[in-house]
Amino acid sequence: MAVSRHNITLDPKVYEEFCRYAGKKGIKVSTWVNIKMKEFIEEEKMIEEMRKKRS
């Protein structure tokens, strides 16, 4: 799988807190963001499908 790098802006306080909790579980920011983006995409696809079925 190819990797694409992007810069994102994060609230420093939120980032620090995330790192404190995620670090204990071995979770990296990029891994977590990738998973959340996939979840968001799936939710949006389901919403689109529901709207198409209503029409």
C-alpha cells in the first residue's frame, strides 16, 4: 500500500492528551486518524445509500 503524507493542524492540548492515552496503548496518531477517516467514509456511504433508497 502506498502512503501519502499530509500535514494537519491539531490543538496542542488535545494532541498532548491524545498522546498520553494513546501512547499507553501503542496507538500512533496516523493510525488512529486513518481508522477514523475510514469509519467516517463508511458512515457517509450508508447515509448516501439511505437517501437514494428514499428517492
